[in-house]
Amino acid sequence: MKLIELFPFRKQQRQKLRQNYQILWQEAEKLGKDYEQKSYNHILSSPAKTIIINLSEDRQISCSIDAYHIQKNGTVEVSIDADGLPTIFGIKPSYNFYKKPDDSIYY
């Protein structure tokens, strides 16, 4: 049995759910790329926050930004999690990167 048979979405529904995931990913990536430019000290001192993004007059999404898991060498992991639109299986994208005390980043 194919997975698609277990979840009998119509082709249009599947396409819309994929588009929703892509929209969420694009917004999380955009915020992530912007956040990567912030200094290590700024990221370390910023509390977790949620940003609301208006896609249209009646549609909005939210992106939660959190910095955590400080490693022994001081590296901070930053996670931007997008939500607000239905996706296949409810899976939501997350943009992640690591920021070192010297302001360098890696993924």
C-alpha cells in the first residue's frame, strides 16, 4: 500500500499543503539569514520571541526565534520555527544555525 493511499488528499489539496510548507520555509529562511547577521552578544542576550508575519489581509504566520544550547566553547544554536499554515502531516519547517563567540556561523 502506498503512503498516499493512507492519506487520500486530492491532488489540489496536496499541492496547496506543499505550497504552504514552502511559504513557511521561505519566511523562516528569510528571518534566519537576517538573524545570522546579528552579533553573538545580541543573540545571546535576546530573549526568545515570536514574530508575526502578515502574508495578506487575512493570512498570517508566526516564526518563533530561540537561541539555546550553549556549548562548552560558547557556541549558541539558533532555531527559527515557522507555523500558521496547514502542511502535509503537520510538519513545519525549522531554520537552524550555530553562532560562535567570534561571530562566525555554521550549519
